[in-house]
Amino acid sequence: MAKVTSQDVAKLAGVSQSAVSRVFTPGASVSKEMADKVRQAADELGYRPNILARSLITGNSRIIGVVVSYLNNQFYPEILEILSAELRKRGYHPLMFMASENDDMDEVMSEILDYQVDGVVLLSVNMSSALAERCRAASIPVVLFNRYLEKDRFHAVTTNNYEGGSKVAELFIAAGHQRIGYIAGWEETSTQRDREKGFVDTLKKAGIELFDRQVGNYNYEETIQATRTMFTSQEYPDAVFFANDHMAFAALGVLEKELGLKVPEDVSVVGFDDVPLASWPVFNLTTVRQPAKSMVAETIRLLFDVDSNASQPIHIEIDGPLMIRNSAKVPQGYTS
Amino acid sequence: MAKVTSQDVAKLAGVSQSAVSRVFTPGASVSKEMADKVRQAADELGYRPNILARSLITGNSRIIGVVVSYLNNQFYPEILEILSAELRKRGYHPLMFMASENDDMDEVMSEILDYQVDGVVLLSVNMSSALAERCRAASIPVVLFNRYLEKDRFHAVTTNNYEGGSKVAELFIAAGHQRIGYIAGWEETSTQRDREKGFVDTLKKAGIELFDRQVGNYNYEETIQATRTMFTSQEYPDAVFFANDHMAFAALGVLEKELGLKVPEDVSVVGFDDVPLASWPVFNLTTVRQPAKSMVAETIRLLFDVDSNASQPIHIEIDGPLMIRNSAKVPQGYTS
């Protein structure tokens, strides 16, 4: 069978060849009527427009590589959903790469580059400097999402995590808490470091030292252990800040169901992220919101609207409001 | 700058050109040492292997289009994670398409076909027969995941939902429940229909009619309303089956926090899916497990190992065990 060309489609549809081309170019302007006519003719002839062939000419694959290390923290599915919808508006789609901590990130990045992606978003994944150079050499914009690297080799979008931690400390201080605990996330991450520093610095200014500190590594099971350790001492905290919501949920199970403590009467609990679960009545978690939509919008801007060769890496920090619910004591009339 | 070829890379690395080609062919056999040598030479020269160019020759893009309608039900992120990891083992990656119920699925499918995908997986998405023909014409295997269509136009992988519903009915009957309610999922879906039919048929055989039925549409907010409606009558059910876990979680908030009922003392609650949340101590939900790993394994098999032109559409149904936890009364010594 002879290969069907866009000319054949144009002829059958009774339109120009450039109209056919526009119909199959994501983001190009074309009327619904024209699109229907052309697609119908294309279907009839078995014509398959070819993004891949076009990408060889234009250099655009219309693919953004997205690397995710885990999806069981509800924050990431939410981001993936918003990111995917926003990319689609621009005629792009995310190609997913699951990479666990055990994966060789160099290998993962090689796989991504093999697809001639037009950009890369790293969700909660750290990246080596060798990889940085490789992407720079290939002129591919890379955005770190919810992380940044000390050496600022890449664009990064984060919440202002230091400020967020500070807001939690202010709430605990205002509520008169004295024995204040902290459950840390994975220590290698900027989110963990900044949230803790903002929290501890602000407590210190009020003359309060951390009463207890354990590590949950952003992991459900480890947080259950960390919470048990913290709350089986004779004296335990009357308020605990968890470096993300996912850990706070794990702890609430231990505190309420296992140890029979009342939240917030016996202990105030605050998280970070404001994932959809946080507002469910069974949790009703006071938490610092990561503004998912704004964070994704900034990510899109860094991918598409900033010349990655011309500019220095940009780190965007977005303010995250404290969402006051029922898991932490609140002084009357308190506003964060 | 002259284009760097695989020959240049072979020369610098001191290996054959076919070795270079193997290194950049996902799934091809190559030693770690060889791969390192070749990739280093490729980096040095700025060589970018080109899956897209190769796909024009071989016809393989190494991309599987995955259509998802929503990710807030934790079942889908879990599936996406497993599917992504399994595809990667075969040298493929999923290209994500978020499609809401309002989207024109014809348009979405056109976008997918534009990428020359090697297969399509539809997670909880229904598909029109026009699209079916289009995929068949393009010889692209399509697998419906967690859904099937009455007319069996596509391969489909589901849990045995009828049996699952039946198991829940058996538990309620054995526990002596008399006023049994059902909260339905989205009525257009095979999952909803089969789970309800298995549940209601088995109750009928025991001479029990459904006491109340409401519709939650697999939606969190709608389920909150449906639960309120069901439980603000003078007489309310003493056991309710929710067509998925996501709805059961919504209901637990209403029952325990809002209406002050005890689960399972006042009312037994059972869900369907066994998402990770179900085993969290705050929920401890009795539910029918959808065996995610087996379902993904069958999906992969249908995508890669079945000749889609030669065979009739295959519907794989996998048995889902009842996971007994603490949200429903259990007669002593009961085994499902």
C-alpha cells in the first residue's frame, strides 16, 4: 500500500495542505469545523500524522520527561495531574520515569535524553552534577520541583519552606506549648533542611529549645516507629511539627488509635503540604499549604519561557499559607 | 557543527558501531563496562542517540500512551507507579494523558496517535467505538484497565468484580446484618455494575433485599452527601458496602466524626480496592483487594505478547481476596 500523504488528505477534505498540517500541529490555530473535516478524511485514508517525523525537522518532540521517585505521598499525584493538564494546553505531554533512590540517576537521564525530550522536570529527585553538565550540553531545560541543589545548577521551584517552618513555630509559641517536638523528613533534601531551620530558628528567638527530635524520612513506616519512640518516654511533647503531611497521617494513627492520646487536647500536630487528605474530617490537619497550582505554573514558565542558555538558574520560592484546622491548639483570634 | 554520528562514537570508544547501537537500544544486551565506555564517548562528542529517528525505521516509539481521568483516588497513582516500572523493564515508558469526563475522547486519542505510540492503556476511561476502529486501523494494541466495554472491542483487565461484591454480601449475611445498604459508584462503569450485581444477587439468594441504595459516583463530595442522606433517616443501615475505598473513606468521616456512630459497632463498612490507605490504622478498612501487580502484569502481556490483529479481544478477570480488618463485624472463625 502506498504511503498516504498529507496531500492526499488535503485533496479528500477539500482543504489546503497547510490546513492539514495545522490540524496536526498541537497548539496551532484551527477551527473545530476544519479539524473535524481533516481528521475524518485522515481516518478514511488511514493517514497518521507524525509528531516524531516532524520532531526530527523542528527539533521538538513535544515530550517533557518527568522523573518521579514515589507516588504514595499524595502530593505528587496531585502535581502530576496539574502538570499534565497544563502541559497539554501547550501541546506537550509528560513522559513518566519512575526512579527510586536505588536507581542510577545517570542511567535514568540517559533514557530520558534518548527520547529527545524538550525539557525535564524532576519531582523530588536529586541530580548529580555530571547529569547537570549533560543536560546543559544538550540545551535541555531542567526544573527541579520541590527541591533545589546547593550549587544552583538548575532552575528550581519550591515553597518558601523556611518561612513555612517559621509559621508553625509561631503558632506553637502563641498557643503556649513548651515541650515541642520535630519529626524530620529525609535529611538529604532541601525541603527537610529549610523547614527545620525556619522552625528551630523561630523557636530559639522565643527562647525555646527543641524538646525532642526524631527522623521519619518522609516514610510512612519509619514515621510510625519515630512517633512511638517520641511518645513512649515518660515526658513527651505537647506539640509536634512533621516535615510533611504524609508523616503526620502516619503519626495520627499511632497517637489516637494506638496510644489513646487526644489531638489537639493532649498533643498538637501540624504537617506540611496540604494534600487533599489533610482536609478530610478524619484528619482535619493543620498544615502549611504548598500552592500546587502556582508551583506548576512557575515550572511551566521556566521550561518554556526562559532561555536556559542565556540565563543563570532561577530559584522561585512561593509563599505557603498556614491552613488552620483542628489538629493543633489555636489561641483565640489567632491569625498567621 | 557537523552532526556527530554513531561511527564517531564507536571510533572514540574503540568499539564496533553495532556495539554503540546496542548501548542505545533499550532492552538490548550489553555489559555495564561497554555501556560506560560508549556513553562516556557519546557525552564527550555531544552525541545524542535518537529513539525518535530509530522509531521511524523500526516503527517502535517505545512509548505507551496512558490515559488517566483522575488521580485523587489512590488506586490510580499506585497502578501508574507499578505500570511505569514494569514498562521500563521492557525499555518502554508511559506518556501521560489526563482526560476528564468533559474531554472529547476522540481528540485525546488523536493526540496519542500523533505520538506514534506502540500501545495504549486506558485507566478508568471509557472509549467510543469510532476510536476503537481508529486504533484497530493503526494496529495499535489497546488495553482497558479496570473497565470493560459491553461489546468487547478491546482487551480488558479487571478484578472479578461480581465475585468481589458477592464476597462482601456473604460477610454481611454471616455477621447477621439485616438492614444492608449500598453506595454505588459511577453508573456508567462496568466496575460499578458488576460489584453491585454480585452483591445484590448474593443477598437475594439469602432472602435479603437491599435496605437502602444511594449514589456516590466514585466522588468524595458526592459520597459525603449520599452518606448523610442514608444516615439521617429514622432507621438507617447496620452495614454498608461502598463500591470503592475512596468513597468508604469519605463516609467514615461522616459516620464517625459528624454523626458520632461507631464503626463497626453501629455500622459495618466495607470498601473495594485495598489502596494503601485502607490499612492505615485510622481507617483499618475491610475491603476487597484489587491485585494491582497481577493486573499490571496481565496488561503488559496483552500489550506486548498478544498479536492484536490475530486474536479476539481478551478479557482477563483476576480474583480479588476479601481483606478482613476492623471496619466490619466478623463472625468468629469466619474465612472468606
